[in-house]
Amino acid sequence: MNRILRTTLLAAVALGCSESIGPKPPSAKSAFIEVLSAVSKANLGVGDTLTWTYSLENITTDSLTLTTNIGCQLRPELDQVQGPTIPDLLELICPPSQTVRKMAAGEKQTFSIILRGYDKTKSTDDQKPGYLLTSGTFDASVLVTATELGVPVRSDWVRFKVDVP
């Protein structure tokens, strides 16, 4: 019996130490907003582009004002699975001051980012528009922070692959 218990415990520890399989889970849902994230295709090749679309919807019957003391309220996040950390996609355009977003009842605001499979045979200047990505598997999500929400709200993570030789 002790041997079975010990084996089960070792398996649980090994499983807990391994990297999770599949996209990461979303945050808790909000009673005020719905946050969605989607990509236009699941696979991206050399020079190809895909559109990463994300949206924020006021799901209440009242107008909603969202404030953030500093930085971006909507922060798209791109993680390479088993790869290096991707720099903040909006780092250069997030304001260093308070931001306010007003939304009417039921209003939906949609945004998008173009992602491109990096072509090593071309200069980066010739590969526009698009945020250049090398080979790998990526998870994309958007995080919404605002004082009125209490806790940050995240969209589901969507996964796509980039196949660049």
C-alpha cells in the first residue's frame, strides 16, 4: 500500500512540475464586460499574415466607465510555448498616465493586430505590416485592467502555430 501511495505521490509531483499542455485558462468572468480573442487562422507560414482580433463588450444595460491609473486598459499578450518571452506588444504606445474608456450599454469595441511569419530572406523593412514571428507555437490573449472591475479580466487563450523553416 505504501508503495502505491508513494508512486502516486511521485507521479503527482512530476505532473505538477511539468509544463501545462494546451492554452492557459482564462481569468474569472466579469459581470460587467466580456473579453474575446481570436485569430484568423491556426497556422502561419513564411511571409503569411494572420489577424489577431480582440474585443471588449459592455454586457450590462447601463453605460460603463473604465479607468486605469497608469498604462493600458487592454493589454494583448502573446506567449511562445516553450520559447522566449515575447515583449509587450503595446509597450511603446501605452500612456504613462490615467486612461478612461467610456462604453454605452451593450457597446462592443474591437481591435486587431497583424502577425507575420518571419522571412529570413527579406529585410524586416520589407515585411510590413505585421509583428514578425519565428517558428513555434503561440498563445494569444488580452488582459483588461480597470479600477471598476476589481480584478483583471482575461479572454480565453487562443493557440496558433508558425512554421518558418
